[in-house]
Amino acid sequence: MSSACAPGAKHERKHCPRCQREFECKAGSILLCQCQTVVLTAEHMEYINALYDDCLCAECLLSLRGEFNNRQHQRRIHRLSRG
């Protein structure tokens, strides 16, 4: 993940813990890593880091970002409907 990959580490082939697809983690050159294509807020990162301990592929990061956003939206709707 954007900040979950250890800086200074070498490039390595990994399997996404969520979907099991293989991808190349470029933590040693983090700006070139596939995860940098996904914009995540601190709240997104907190949510993802609570679920996974290792880097994920960009597709899963996008999916989890959407999942988090949907949950937040549902919470807002629920609060508005109660008030």
C-alpha cells in the first residue's frame, strides 16, 4: 500500500492478500509502485491497514477505497434519517 510498503525495500513479486493476484511491489522506488496510482486519504489508509498487514494490488486498493466510501455514505444517511 502507499505507506504500508517498507521504504528502502527492494522490488519484489508479491501476492495480494485480498485477491491473491501477483503484482510487483516497488517499495524501493515507491513513486514507481502500482499503489501510487490510487489516491487514498488517511482515513482510507487506516481502514485498509486495520484489515490487511501487507501491500495490496492497485485493484484491491481501489475496491477497498470504494467500500470505505460506501460505508461512510451509509453512516451519513443513517444519521440524517434519525435526526
